[in-house]
Amino acid sequence: MTAETRKKILNSLLTPILAVICGLAVAAVLILITGVNPLAAYAQLFKAGFSCAEFKRCNLFTTFQLATPLMLTGLSAVVAFRSGLFSLGQEGQLILGGMTAAWLGYAIHLPPVIHPVVAIVAAMLVGGIYGWFPGMLKVRLGVNEIISTIVLNSIANLFVLYLINFPLRADRSTTAHSLPIDETARLVAFASGSKWGIGFILALLAAVLVYLYLWRSSPGYEQRMAGQAPFFARFGGIPSEQAAIRGMFISGMLAGLAGAIQALGVHYRMLDGFSGGLGFDGVTAAILGQVHPLGTVIAATFFAGLRQGAQVGLQFSFKIPRELGGGIIALMILFVAADQLFRHHIDRVDALWQRLRGKTSMKELS
Amino acid sequence: MDLALEMRSIYKYFPSTQVVANRRVDLAVKRGEVHALVGENGAGKTTLMNILYGLVKPDEGTIYVNGQEVQITHPDEAIRLGIGMVHQHFKLVPSFTVAENVMLGLEPNSLGVLRKMEEIEGLRRLAAEFGLPVNPTARLRDLPVGLQQRVEILKALQRQAQILILDEPTAVLTPQEARDLFTVVRRLAAGGRTVIFITHKLVEVMEVADRVSVMRRGELIGTKLIKETSIREMARMMVGREVLFRLDPKPAHPGQTVLDVKNLVVAGTGGIPAILNVSLQVREGEILGIAGVNGNGQTELVEAITGMRPVEGGAVVLLGQDITRLPVGARRRAGMAHIPEDRMHIGLNLATSLDENLIVTRYKLPMFNRLGFLLKPAIRQLSANVVERFAIAAARPGDGIATLSGGNLQKVVLGRELTGQPKFIVANQPTRGLDVGSIEFVHRTLLEARDRGVAILLVSVELDEITSLSDRITVLFRGQIVSEMNVAEATEEKLGLLMAGSSL
């Protein structure tokens, strides 16, 4: 392994790991303030998030279920970021995708397998179009994609709220929701007690496809070059604008898929509060995961476990508010963003590694 | 010996790039001398001067100013010790007047109210004292580059600089402006100031310096009296081997016209035409050189020909095919190659591997691409070939290129552009910032391509480069071609005048 590859790997591993440790350390202070021993709290948190007592009551399965949409919105962010567009539109694409899947889930009647496939494909298309739109605005009119995607999130959210409150409202219950989907449209769960199911496999498959697309295919190459070095891409003859729009479309499709899985495999309908911040949490998972599919899958699972652990482990056992889970995640992101804090230490670790290997170190050079 | 400055055993290691920039460098500069500091890019000149100016902290070593050991931890400290630095990229405020720039931070005032007249008067006195006339009330952005540099020098002198560091000061100047600068530098030295002159142009060293120190790979190879050295010796010290200066190109045998540019009009920033009615032809097997001072439309002309900038009027014809409206990719497929002026941001993607840098112009070819998937082994093979053929030291196919030296980066660009069997090459400032060894390599590569029958359009602000490589020469001034001549008729004097806008 060359010095450079080693350093790259070291860097992309150490930054998130150190951020996680720092995040947990700072959160420990917050736990201490509530009068609970942080070590005991963390033990409980991780047990609740990542353990598996028995097949029927497995915390880990729930974590996987919670991780599934995060993985997909995270992958959506990876694809957009890698084409140089900081799209935050996952939330809106997810809601519209979910709405599409839920509506097709009860409005049309198809045999099993075909029914969810049709609903998922349609949801991905709708999500894709909702991603393509800000991509076009950016390329043709120079509209900043951060702003346009955030605005489009609100539009999608309000539009779906309108739909389930008025034309598609199922009943007069206090929270608005649509009719439930047909049995034929449901995504199967692997074990009773959680809704961990086919969607998880789809998310992992998506991660593999995103990796192959970005790093093995020529359209992915175009997209990465346009994102990393726009002048270079233009100079080399890469159709950067097409690449950016394509990236936004794929990004939207992935978020739309996340929505479809939530609608067909978790909620079985569209309802008020459908997303609960899955879009933004996916973006944070992508950032902690170093904007790489593998890192994003791991970070999404980790986040889901923290959330689950904070709710079950901390809130139920110690009466610590479950919001702490979100707090810990936020702290970690803060430390990832401040990775310059670690950069110096990573260099030192690298230098130490070289010295141990007996390679050229500073002293020998002098 | 009266030393103005002594740096002893300076050692600096950058852990982030794993480069030892200075290896126990000893530099002694006498009072009142012009001391040239030469070396390749990456030889450690700039690091050494940044240490002296308090911008970089050395790992080891001591600095003596006027025989006193000093700790320079911040530029303020350097200024207090009488060290001034004129950076390659001026640190001036374009919207301020000359006087405001020079007096920035030292404005004469009564209780916070500026005394403008005094400021202007002060500058007049300073300018007169050093014989550096400027108009104190002119806006900086309206001044030509040569005068802006003069303002930088005045700014350092206003701060009582006794030791003046000039970092590549001639890179942005016309030959005439450079000569003016040399006069100023000599006058400052005669007046007792010490000048450290960083450059990689050895001709200038001979012209302006008293002594020269040569650096190579972080080490100070030696210090020589100018009277006792030669360009050839300095080049050998810089590169570590003999360097050919004149390549003595074989006579050209131009064939049919390859590139035909007709009445080209290109908009610049703000809608003012940057290129106005330019027509030129390049034939196969010849090099057409375009001389001119930076900023006279070179960038726009090259970008219009290569498809990176839209054309307002006129036509670009390559091998009989009208390519005026074609995108970059189609032009490249038609046989065009491009060596851009900015290899760091345009010519290369420093964030990725050598492989991915090399395939940017050909990732769609069936050789490297099957059904939309990149064929890694073929790409790896291409990289290995380029590394070998172009002798790119320290580059390995799968690795990143960010740590390569300027010369090696340019070899990566050349490797990519020349292995595509181009019919026509645009080379814009192909040797900017390179050391003599790399310049020789670039020049030889271009001449070999010409001898194979490639048509080459060479755009350069270096007159030497234009006159030693070109078969025909034109001058670009304010977006127009002002003259065309054969290389035999072109003298530096003549070209210099045309570049400055005078007619012959």
C-alpha cells in the first residue's frame, strides 16, 4: 500500500471515529448533569440500540428498520454531493415518493409482488423528477440548489398535508392520514415484532449500485469530475450540466425509494408527520460517512441505533429525555465538520506509523 | 563582512505533505547587495522566505538580522526588523488610491480623522526620495501591472524596509517594465538597501544580481558571485545535470492549413470584446507563436478556439470542419489538444488519481469503456505507458497527483494531450512557473510534435519561448493581432514595442 492510499484510508476512518468519540464524551457531561452515571447510561443505550435478546424481540432488527430510510436518504445525498450539488431536497422527495406509493397502494389493485414494484417504481420516478427540477434550475438559471431544495421541501410537505387533510383524507380521526394500502402492496417484514424487511435489502442493494455507478461507470466518472473540479471537467469535454442534472435525478429517485419503503413497509399509509426529519438525518449520515456509500450505510445504522437506544434505553430506564439521542448525533456532526481539529493528530499518527515501519521519518531525513 | 541577514541551519518539514522543504539551509546576505535566490518550483525558496517574513515557523534554525539573533513569529515582527516583502500576487486594495494603499494602517490622523493632504504629500516625498514616480491619487485598479508593483515596493519602503524580498517580480511584467524594475532594484541597492530577488529566470539573475544562491530540493546548493558564474553553471546547480538552452529546431516544413480562425470576436467580462476581429492560420508542421503581455485577450482567444467560451462572431475551422459552435468534446474528437495556462485548476484535477486525470479526454472510447463501465486494466495500462514515456518521476498509476511538482504535473498534462494523436495543439503558457529542466522537456516535446506534422498554436508571455520555438510570430495587443512576422525578422526589441502597443 502506498503512503498516499494509507493516508487516505486512515483519514476517512479516523475523522468519523474521533468525531463519534468526542460527541459521546461531550454528551456524557450532559448526562452527568441529569444525575446519571454516563457509563451506565451508555451501556444501557447501546444495549437497547444494538443488542438482540431473542428473535421475536430483537432491538437490532428495529435499528435496521429505522436505518433503512436513513441509508437511502443518505445515499441520495452522496449522489448529489458527489456531483458538486449540495442538495437538501431529500425530505421533499421522500414525502412525495411516500405519497405516490401510498396512493398507488390503495387506489389501484394488483397482484402481490407486482403491486409494490409498481408503487416503488412510480415513487422513484416522482422523487427523481422532484430532484431533476432543482437540478435544471441550477444549470439553466443558476438558482442556488441549497435554497431551491429547501423551498421545494416545504412545498412538497404542504402539498401532501393538503392531500391527506382534504381530498384523500380517510376518516375524521384527529391526525390526518390517507386510506391504508392493500395487503397486496405491503412489503414483507422478516420477523414479527419489527418492520425490518425487504426495504433493508433494497437499501443495501442501492448502496452497492451507487458505489458501482459513481466509481466504476463513465456517467459516474463524469459526475464526480464535474463535482470535484468543474473547470477541469469542462476542459476535458465532459458534459457537466447533463451530469449534474442526472445526479440530481438519481438523488431524487433514492429519496423517493426511501419514501416508498416507509409507506409500503412501515406505515402502510400516508400520514401527518410521515418523515420526521428522515431527509436531514440522511444528509448527516452521509456527512459522517465521508460521502461514501459504505460509510453512509454504517453511519445510518449507527444513528438509528442511537435514536432507538436513546428512546428505549435512556428514556424508559433513566428518565433521560430521548431527545438526547438527536443531541449526540448533532454533536458528532459538529465534530466531523470541525475535522481540522483532528487533522493535525491524524498527521502525527501517520508519522508515527511510518517511524514504526522504519521508513523515512523526520529525524532520519535530517 | 557586513551581513544584513543570516539564516543558519533552517529546517522545515511539512507533515501534511511529507515534504522537507528546507534541509539545514544556510543563507548569508550582505548589506547593500542584490542577492538572487533561484531554484525550481518546490525547491524551497518560498518556504525559506516565508520563514524569514514570519509566515512559516521553522522546526530548527536561527535567524540573525544585523548580527542580532531574532525570533520572527509574525509578519509584524519582520516589518519591525526592517524586512519587507513584495509578493508575487500583490496584496493591494484595487479600489483604493495609490496613497491610500501605501499608507494603509499608517494613515496620518488627528484623533481618528484622516489627514488626506498629508498622506498624499508623504507619498510624494517618498516617491521622490527613491525615484519611483507615481500619481498618489490614481486608483490602483486603473494602473498597469508594472506600476502596481511599484506601489507594493513603495509600501514596503514606507515601512522602513531595509531588506526587501521580491518574490518572482518579473513574472507579470513586459520586458520594458522588467528593465525599469531592474534599474529601481539597482538604485535601492546603491542606496544601501538589501534586496533578495527570487526568480527562476537566469538571464535576469545575470542582469540584476551581485550574488546568487541556488536551491534544489530543499537544500542550498551554493552561493556564487555573479561575476564568477554563468547561466549554464546556475542551471546545472538548479537541476543537477546539464541543460540545453537552445534546442536549435530543424527548419519547419509547413503543409496544409489545419486551423483557420476568421474574424473572431469574443466577449470578455462585462461585455466588452476581449478579442476583436482576429484572423490567423496554423499549418501542419509549424508553430505559430502569439506574443503579448498578460491580459491582452490570450485567455479568451484560447478558450474560444478550444470551445470553453462562446464566440460572438467569426468562425473557427479545424481541418475544413466548422467547429465554431461545437462543444469541447467534439473538438477534441476532431483532433484538437489543449495545454491550458492553469494546470492546477483547469488542466488537472488534483483531487483525484493519475488514472482519472488521464482519461478525461477519452473515457468514452471503446478501449476504455464497455457499456458505460470503465475498463480499469486498460486505463492502468495507459497510465503506466504515460508515466514511462514522459518520465514522470514519483508518479504511480493509481495514486493521486496532488503532491507532484509543477514540472511533473505539466508532464501529466503533456502525456494526456500528446498520446491522443492530435492534429492541432493549443499551448497556452506551457512553461509558466516551471524550472529550466522542465521547460527544456516541454519545449522538446512540442518541437517533436511539430516535426511529426502537428500544427501548434503557442501562446506565451515569455518572449524567449516565443522566439526559440515559433516559426511565425504574431503579437496580441488589446484583443487584436497587431503584426505578423517570420521568426528571422523578430527581435526582442521589436516584439517588446509591439507588445506595449507602439507601432513599428
